[in-house]
Amino acid sequence: NRAYFHDGLHTHPVSLGESTSVGDGRSDVLTELPSRTAFTEELDRRIAESTRTQADVSLIVLEIDQLAAITEEHGDESADLVRRGVAEFLTDIMRDMDLVARNSENSFCMLLPACSLDDATRAAERVRIAAGKTPIQIDDVELQLTLSAGVTSAAPEEPSDSLMERGQKALQTALQSGGDRTCVEQPPTEAAADDGVADAVGTAAENDSLEPADEAVAVS
């Protein structure tokens, strides 16, 4: 199978060739992104640093909405090409200082240092909308992808597993609400009385004013 990834100017191939990842548990062999273990270690370090400097640290957890259906209809190799293409898309669209990692089979997590919850929510929306505007091409099949996102930010001295759990909770709310949306979970110090997850933005049709950033890389 062959897939193509478009950055707005050039078309780049996405392949499942021999990976350069060393398979040491710190990198994901398929996507060559940092593993969940490596991501958590960096998240702990950034939270400790933010406690000293009072800088914001935010988290985005993303999932590919259609991946189960793609696997069933087009096979595991096509699904892996989609995962690898989305990994490249996320790496290219985020800031150099952000850390993108493989979170689980169908999801990714992104660490955004020096980024407020509001700014992280806008970043998640830019990513979601950019991904939904163009499909990924695998052989002669054009696949339209959408992403669901959960967003939160760290409280001072918060353990990384607590932050990840809150980000995952926000993502699950987005998925259970139909997908293709971003939901936000407030950090404990700012949580509402009911400690609920707020649906921040909804579908792309409800957010026409939130356009992808100029530097966004499209998948096609």
C-alpha cells in the first residue's frame, strides 16, 4: 500500500518501511514518535519546572475517529499507514517546543509547555479542523479523517498520571458526544462545582471562525 501526505505545497509519501526506532520502550516503532513512557517522564519534568516558574503546561489527547472502520474495510496495513500519516501531520502542525507522542493504539498525546488552557484549546481546534479539511490518499482510495480531542492543563505539583487521566476523560466525552469535536476538562483549582467536562467547541460547522493556522500541514 502507498499513502500520501500533503503539506500544502508538496506531496510526501507515507510508508511502512523499515523503522529507525530502536524498540527500547522509549519510542514507538510504527510512528517513530516518543512512547507513552518517554512522554510521561517529560510531562513530569515539565510539571515540576512549571511549579517553579509558574508557567502553564497543557495537554491534548487526540483520537482518530474512523480508525476501527478503516481497519475493518481496508485492513491493518492501511490503518497503520493512517496512524503513521497522522503522526507526521501532528508533528508538522505543532510548535517545535511541543512534544507529540503515541498514547495508545488509536490515540496520540501532545505536551504544550508555556501554553494556557485557552491557547491549548485553540491549538486542538486548529489541528482538528485542519485534519478534517483534507483526506489521506492510500493507493486509489481517499479516506476522510476526523479527530476528537480532549484538552486540560496541569495544576501545580500535579502527578502526570492525574493530568493524563483528566485529558483522557475529556477525550472520552468528545468521543461519546459523536466525535469530531474538542472537549475541555478544567484543572482542579479551576474546576466548576460539578467537576464536569465542558464541551468547548463542538463540530467544525459550529466553529467557522476558528480556521487552521497558516503553518498547518494538510493530509491529502
